[in-house]
Amino acid sequence: MTDITWGLWELLLKGVWITVQLTVYSAALAAVVAFGIGLARTHRRWIVRFLSGAYFEIFRGTSALILMFWMFFVLPMGFGWQLVPMWAAVLTLGLTYGAYGSEVVRGAIAAVPPGQREAGIALSFSPGQQLRKVVLPQAWPGMVPPFNNLLIELLKGTSLVSILGVGDIAFGASLVRNATAQSAPVYTIILVMYFVLAFTLTRGMRAVERHAKAGVGQAPARRSRLRPATGPVVTGTAAPAEGEAR
């Protein structure tokens, strides 16, 4: 492997770090949007539900790639300032996947039994206290598996940023492939990289799910380490000892 080739492979490894940053920043923004819009869609006032529902429908029905181009090329024309490609991508991915996540939040909250809310009312909780102490703790375990899927989709969606010249895994792979003319090894390696990142995220979210379920008493029972008895098991009434009355 020549020095030039090694330098390109080093660029690909740096792209892994860029991809991780994009995923973390976008996921943080998406979480804020998901809970904000999701809770707004369950609000008592119709205007709040209407506006949050409009946001959900707009971003769900818009191409993330085209929205990314709009953020980078069109937005500066109206506001007079230019987003750097990295933050244009974070803004696009966070707003888009946050819209998807808002449906997860809304559905999980709607799945909480009405009796739980009534219990909060019986305890004289305010609506905010009912949400924090009763509804969200019970809805959270149901949100984690769909959030896990959205997080994996967000990770894979970061490959779109290579169109804007952000040096993520996909962009680095394109440079390596052009320099070495080795398509199969390069794209096989980045497939493995994405799989490793996705698997790591999944394991982390599984731990979050177990912790969330334990908080509401739904943790799976641990397997007993006691070995079963190896001798014969006698059932029914014991036979009378010799000499006893029959």
C-alpha cells in the first residue's frame, strides 16, 4: 500500500468520526423536535394540534435530500447568511427525523391507559405533573424500540451529506475508490463500517430499553442458576411404610 493510498484510507477512517458526529448532533435535535411536536399533537387546543400536525405532514412528505439542498442553497437568499454544510445537514436530518419521532411519541402517549390519567387527577396532579410523573414514565418504554429503528435510519441517512462535500464515510469512500479504482473492497469495507456503527447503537438502545422497563416494573425475570434435581420426582400420596395400617 503506497503512502498516497494509506493517506486516503486514513481519510476514510476520519469519515467515521464525522459520521458519528452527524448522528449524535442530528439525533439530539431530532429528540427535541420529536418530544416537542409529539406532545403538541396531544394538546387540548386545536390550534396547537393543527400547527404541529402541519409540521409533521410537511416534513414527512418532503425529501431529505431536496430539503438539504434547500437549507444550503435557498435559505441564504432569504436570510443573507450561509450555513456551513455540516450544520445544514444536521438541521435537515434533525428536523426530518424529529417529525418521524413525533409520531412515535404521540402514539406511545395515546397508548397509556386512561385510568392512569384518572389516577393522576385523583392525586390532584396538575396536567404537567400528570405528564411528567404518570404518562411519560409509562409511555417511554414503548418509545425506545421505534426510536432505535429511527436512530439506525438516521445513521444511514447521514450518507446524504456527501453530496454537500462533508467528509463522512461515503465521501471518503468515494475519494478512495477514485484513487485506487478498487470498488469492491472499498464499498465492502464501508458496508462493514455502517453495520458496526448500527450494531453498536442497537446494543446501546437495548440497554436503554431494559432500564426503561425496569423503571415501570417490566424488566424480564432473570434466569435461575439453580440446577434442577437429578433424582426422581415423586408425586401424589406417599406409599405407607412397612408395618403401617393400610
